[in-house]
Amino acid sequence: QVQLVESGGGSVQAGGSLRLSCAASGFPYISACMGWFRQAPGKEREGVAAIRILWNTRSVDYADSVKGRFTISKDNAESTLYLQMNSLKPEDTAMYYCAADSPSYCSGGPSRDSGYKYWGQGTQVTVSS
């Protein structure tokens, strides 16, 4: 059974940093598609960062709203997905979710579409001005 567990959320002032973690267990693939999404109250879920891991190659993609501020990475040894968030803004306030799927899901490249098969429960990020 695949399980994704996010951690690292919290409250921070604008300009600060947080690093989110997503611990994956039971995932049967070495290669994978993974992503970070967020959803603020009253807004649609947004894909903020995605990574495609194909053997020893990785490719990433970011939403324009977070480019240059957020970095997605994956530690294979720990089966953990990270999202380093710097220069945080109040508009980054949301529940953040990680998602994963088999490598066939993103055969065309890293995907920020929300059709992933596996999802975590989310971790709250609050940025105050």
C-alpha cells in the first residue's frame, strides 16, 4: 500500500523559508512522477512543482508563481520528496500536498496536472505579512 506523508509546514513571516518533506512508503517504482500541489481556501488546487525521475535522470517543472523561489528534489535513499520554499509570500499560504504516480504518468515530462494516483494528506503553510 502506497503511503505519502507530508511534514514541514508551519507559520512563517513573509520573506522566510520552509522545507516540506514527503515520505513515501510502499511505492513500487524506482522511476516515478511526483509533484507538489497547493490549495488555498476558495481556490482550485494548483500544481506548483513536479519532478520526473527516470532511472538516473531527473527533470523538473515549476509554476510561474514559484519559479526562482521553490525547489523540488528527491532523495532516493530516503524515498523522500522535498520542496524548499524561499522568499515566501502571503499568497503562498495554502495546504500543500505531495502526489506520486508511476513513470508512465509523466511520459512526456514532469506533470503539474492533478491526475496523480497517490496523494498525501497535506501540510499547512501560512505566510504572514
